[in-house]
Amino acid sequence: MASVVAKTPLHWVKRGLLYLGLAAGAVALLLPFFWMFTSSFKRNNEIFTSPITWFPEQWQWHNYVDIWAKSDMLTWIGNTLIIAVSVTVLEIVSATFVAYGFSRIKFPGRDALFMLYLATIAVPWQSYMIPQFKMLSAWGLSDSRLALILMQSFSAFGVFLMKQFYDTIPEELSEAARIDGLSEYGIYARIMLPLSLPSIASLGIIMFTNAWNDYMGPLIYLRSPDLWTIQIGLKTFVGEFTTDYAIIMTGSVLSVLPILLIFIFGQRYFVEGIASTGVKG
């Protein structure tokens, strides 16, 4: 029978300080979002006042109607959704398949190749974005959604995340499947994928969020207004002499809502998937 350790006053002090630190961190993270949300109901000249005001003098509810009349929000949201969903689906398919190969298929130089592939995570995108742009332009994909989809759908991070999970699955399970006559494709599709649903959900949430919030990629590749994403579209409210900050804040709140809903409904799978792969931070 396990012994019960008595809680000392020092224990409760440490626990209280921990909760206090966590609460302070949560407030610091949420404060910019709170300011953005209340600013979306302010007049334009009321946003950057000094000292700062957290609530509008008069709530400008019509900002959420005006943004639809002043912009092409529906097209921007549609373009962003097409790119984010396509990137997420392709990334899940490619990452799970490649990770299975690195985790279960034995071939000469496998570990060295994986380490080399993993090292590409450390290479900043800014160092190769110009050669990448010239390559995709040579293929005739500049100013198209396909360029962004191809550029973001194959990442070493996704392979690393899924391989971490596959390595935790006992090899005996694959051996038993091989004895029963399943091919490697069958083991991947009928055993590995169903077992890795929490990790797939985590990868999907991360990739959808990255693709949805991407600004530099659409800024470089998309020139036609009918292809703009919501991140690029909101830039049109920044003029040479005036900027409509209230509408930008309103658009920013609308752009955050899909990500917020995904996290609310997928939080349990996200935490479970990250915990099962051992990836933190």
C-alpha cells in the first residue's frame, strides 16, 4: 500500500506560486488578443490613444458589417481555406508515409539520411526563398495557389513528429502483420494510421494554423487580387496617408476565429498527440 505524504506549508506555497506564475503568463499572452478584440469595436482615431484605453467610448458594432462591404472578405477567406486545407491534407499524407519508411523500413544509410533530412529544419526559409521562388516561377506556378500548396506541404517537422510516434509502436506488431501476409503498404494503412490518429490530429492542427496565418508566402507568390488570402487582403486597408486600423482589427478578429474553433474542438487530440510523440515546446 502506497504511503500518503503529508502536504507541508512549503508545498502549498510552492503550488500557489506556480499557479500565480501560470496565471500571469496566461494574462500576458491573452492581453494582446483582448486589446485587438475591443479595438475592433472602436472608432479609427480611438485605437492608438495615449494613455491606452481598453474599452471603446461607444461600441462600433457596424465595423463587423462595414468590413464585408468595404472588402472582398469572402474571396480572401475562401482562398485561405483552400490553401490551408490542401496543405494540411498533403502534409499528413506525405509525413505519415515518409515517417513510416524511416521508422519501419531498414535500408543502408537510413539513420544518416534521416538526420540529414532532419537538419533541414534548422535552415531558415529566408536563405532559400529566392531560389525556391525562381524554381516555381520557371515551372509556371508563380501567382497561383498551387505554388503555396507545394511549398508548404512537405516538411521535415511533420516527418519527425510522426516518426517519433511510430518508434513507440512495438515492432512485434508489424512482424505479426507480416506473418499474416500484410505488405508494408497494408501495415501502414491498416495498422499504423489508425493507431496514430492523435498524432495526425496534432500535425493537422499545427499545419493548418501555419498555413492559415502565413503572410510572407502569399505576399511573395500571389499578385492577382482574386487569389489573395485574408492576411494579404487586410493589407489593402493600409494606405499611403491613412490607415483604417479599426477595420484591420475587425478583420484580424475574423481571421482568428477559425483557428480558435479548431483548437477548442481539437484540444484533447492535440494534447494527447503531442504527449504521445514526446515533442515539447
